[in-house]
Amino acid sequence: MARVKEFSVEEKLVALLTLQKIDSKIDEIKTLQGELPMEVKDLEDNVAGLQTRVNNIDAEIESINSFVAEKTEAKKNAQELIKKYEKQQDNVKNNREFEAINKELEMCELEVKLNEKHIKDAGYELKNRNEQKEATQEKMADVEDQLREKREELDKIIAETEKEEQLLLAKSEEAKEKVDPRLLTAYERIRGSYRNGLSVVAIERDSCGGCFNVIPPQRQSEIRQHKKVIACEHCGRVLVDETLHEKVKID
């Protein structure tokens, strides 16, 4: 049976630190990509909202046109009745019939004027809606231009970073093989607990590089010896000395 290779604590720390640097680099890539998709989504929502506005204006324009057609027809009918009553006036037999026809004429003339007012007012509304539609379409065209630019930018970043990300993921798997499962589980748990994703940090100015609490000199000495994995008593992050941190490269 093949013997499983044993790794020293220093090798495990190097692997863990390598994994952290790889994950941090992947985080940078995803952050770079992550802002653009949100911007693209916001612009897409903006375009959809503007298109909905245009559709609503179109519906209003159609309604106004129907209203104008209805009032135009009503005006035409009233005008025809006026002609009819004017002919009847020539054949009236008494004052009573004349007054009745004259009253009908007045009602029809009033109807014509009322419909003309409705048509005129609707014309103003129609002009206003068309201006609103034109302004909305112009704004939508500007947003679509921005959307196109952001999509191109996102596609470019994805194309540029996809290969790098795949290489980093491959290196990540290699590093994980040198970290025992329990330590790896702790690393991932701690990493998920903090927004910056840092689970392994270096000592900086005698303090934890994660929570910035002071590390006692004796503790720092133990960390530099690489004899055991030591975590910060305050935040739980794994601590390494600056020399080891500088030594580990992922390029």
C-alpha cells in the first residue's frame, strides 16, 4: 500500500497561505466582474421600465385617437341633423312646430361646438403624449447605448479573466491537497464569516492583520517558529509571520 505523504506544519501553513492568496485573487476577479453585472442589470431594468412607459403612452395615444374619432363622428351626426332640421323649418305649419325645430337646432349646434372643444382639447393631449413619447424614446436610446457599452466591457473582462480564474482554481485544488480536511473546513468557515474573505493573515505592526488586535511577543515568537497552527484569540483567523507571508507567491 502506498504511503500517504505527511506534510510539516510549515508546509501546511504555506499551503493554507497559498490557498488564501489564491482565493483573495479570485475574489478580486469576481469583484471586478460583480459590479458590472449589477450595472448591466440596472440598465436592463431601466430600459424595460422606459419601454413600459412608451407602451403606456402608446395606449393613451390610441385611447385619445379613439376619443377624437368618436367625437368627430358625433359632430358629423349633429351637423347632419342641423341640415335636416333646417329643411324642416321650410315646411313648418305653425309657431309651435317652428319653436320645437328651432330648439332641436340649438341643441345640435351646441353639440357641434361641444364636440369641437373635445376634439381641440384632445389635440393638445395628443401633442403632449407624443412629446412625452419622443422624450422617453430619446432617453431609452441613451440608456441602451450605456447598456451596450457595459455589456461589451463585461464581456471583455470575462474573456480576459476567465483563463486566469481557471488557472487559479487549479492552483487552489493543488493547495487544498496539502491541507488536512479539518483545517480546510475551519479555513472555509472562517473565510465565510468575514466580508473580506480573509481566513489567513500576517502579523502587521505586532497586531493581527485581520482584526488588528495586538499579538503578545511570546505568541509572535511561536508563530515565527512554524511549529503549530496558531489562530488569533480575538477573530479566529490563522496567523502567519510577515516573512512567510512575503515568501509565498502565487504568480
